[in-house]
Amino acid sequence: MASRSETGRKLAGSALANARAVAPVLRAEAERIEAARALTAEALAAMHDGQLFRLSLPRRHGGAELPLPQLAQAAEIIACADASSAWCLGQALGCAMTAAFMDEEPAREVFDPADAVLAWGAGVQGNLTATEGGYLVSGTWRFASGSHNATWLGGHSKVFEADGSPRLAAGSGPGGRQANRTALFPRAKAAMADDWHVMGLRGTRSEAYTVEDLFIPEGLTSDRETEAELRVETTLFRFPTTAVYASLFSSVALGIAQSMFDDLLALAREKKPRGARSSLRDSPVFQTKLAELEAQLGSPRAYKHAILSEIWETVDATGELVMEDRARIRLCTTYAINEATAVAEKVYHLAGSTAIFDNEPFERRFRDIHAVSQQVQARHTNYENVGRYRLGLDVDTIFM
């Protein structure tokens, strides 16, 4: 029987091929995913069969530990087929990296099952109170993408001592910042809220969930951003959560825009606009705009891939991700999302009245990419933060 590490190496070698093999299933399921507001059983089975949720897991759990540039490529392949599936995948891949910050046995409990998926909501919204052997966790977290198909959930929480006093983060000194940790618990232990009624990315089922005074063993908590807790010291796990999510979610935007562009190309071969003398295909204006759009979409993709690849090589050699490179990741990923959104808007207009019908793919993808554009990774203030860093001014390092 192959070792977990050998299984992981084989998975890494086939990861992009697996994503391409799963994509047709997701494309066929896209309308059903939209209607269900969640990944369908068929879509989820295909993603598990392709072991896509295991691409960022440590090799000790049979995961691929796939380099960040390839993780981003896999997310884009899936996004070309279905945006909600890709967004759920991106969220789960970022969450799964927590396994490297846990002791092996508790991490196996969460991640070793073949259908394991961890999801969590945004922000430090809960409270962890120390008790014998672990903590009691209470809180409500929102925007837990993929929570419907998750087996485990996480809750980012402030830490309190048993007497209710705040626990300070290690090394912060008197009056320093309060410690926070992420508690992991089975999805079945949480009360889920049916509150995901949105314009786009409907199939992500990014619902809120609540737990009250739930006991969590010490081993099922982690601090994903504290280097001292890193148990698997390989290159992927040197990248912080913000950099990983930015890399993956920008790929979702690029994949949506690419699929819209491809559909426009197919439409142009057959559509003749009402009142026009020629088909779209024969229009010099359309031909010019099509070529410009291809370049506009290809540029941020190439820029982002080059930056991620260069930084990956540096971190692989040095074991450290410096602030300069965090800023470069933030810049190229924010740019990719915003350029992809601009391309999608132009495609939508060029498709004419065809684009407004819900039986055409343009309308759903237009909504999906505008949902992506509202997420923190696309904020224009990210540009300001990078600009401030370049000028030697104080920056919001949590977004770098």
C-alpha cells in the first residue's frame, strides 16, 4: 500500500488533469447548482473523485501540497465550468491548509476522510473560553462559502481565560492584543441559517452558523497565522491565508471572464444583430473589440502567474515570504479581479440582447463575477494599501 506521502506526490502530478476531467461535469451541473443554491450531489461527487479538495493538504494526509501557482490554475479551470464550484473549492483549499498548523492525530480526524471539507465564516466573531482539556466556543459566523457541502466548520474566536479575562497573544506583553484561535467542529454540531439569498455565486451556499458553549478539545484549535504553530514546514504553508485566498479567488474571476469570452466567440459565429448589415463574425468593429478583449484578459493572467511563480521560487529557496512579496501578490490579484470584471462587462454588452436571458450562460456569469467583485480581495483600497507601502507609509498589514 502506498504511503500517504507517495499518494500526495501522485496527486500533485495529476492535479491539473483531474481538474480538467471534472470540469465537464460541473459545466453540465451549473444550472442545477444555481437552482439548488448549493453544489449538487453529482458535482460534489466529481470533485471528490478528482480529489480536488485535497490539493492543499499536507503530504502526511495524502494531500498534494500543490504549489500556489498551480492551485490558482486549478481554481481557474473549475471556474470556467462553474463559478460557485470554484469559489467553494478556493475557500476549502485555504481552510485545509490549517492541517499543517495542527498536531497530526487531530488533523487526521478532520481531514483524512475522503469526503473531508472544512469551511468557515469571515472574521473573528466568536469567543473561546478556556476549560479543562480545551475550550467552550460560542459565536455566529457569516459568509461560510461551501458550508452546505462541508463536513467540518471553523470558528475564528477571541480567547478568554476560565475567569473571563482576555488571554493576550504570546509575546504581545501587557496591554497587547488579545489572542485568537480557530475552533474546528463537525458541521452537524452547528445551527445553520438559510440566509444565502443573493445575486451571484448562489451555489456557494455561504450561510451563517451558530454554536453555543460547544466543547472543543485543545487539539482541534489552531492559529493559522502564527509561525510557531506550524507543524509542516514546507513551502506552501509559508503563505498566509490572505495571500492564498487572493490567489485563488482572483482565478475564479479570470475563469468566469474566460468562459464568457469563449461563449461570445461561439455566439459571434452565428448571430446577426437585428438591423445590422453583417453578422457579428463579419463586423470589423466586433473583430477589433474581440482581439482587444483577449489581450485585456490575458494580461492580468500572465502578470499574476509570473508573480506567483517568481515568489514561489523565492519562498521555496528562503523559507520566508517577505512583506515586499506580500504586496506584489496583493497587487497582481486585485488587478486580476478588476480586469476580469471589466472584460465580463464588455462581453455582456457585445452579446446584446442574448445576454439578458436566463437560459443563456452570460446572465448567470455576469451576476457571478459581480458577486466576486464585491469581495474583500477586489477592493480598490487594496491598491491604496500597496501604494502606501511603496511610499514607506503605514499599511494595513492584515490585507497584505
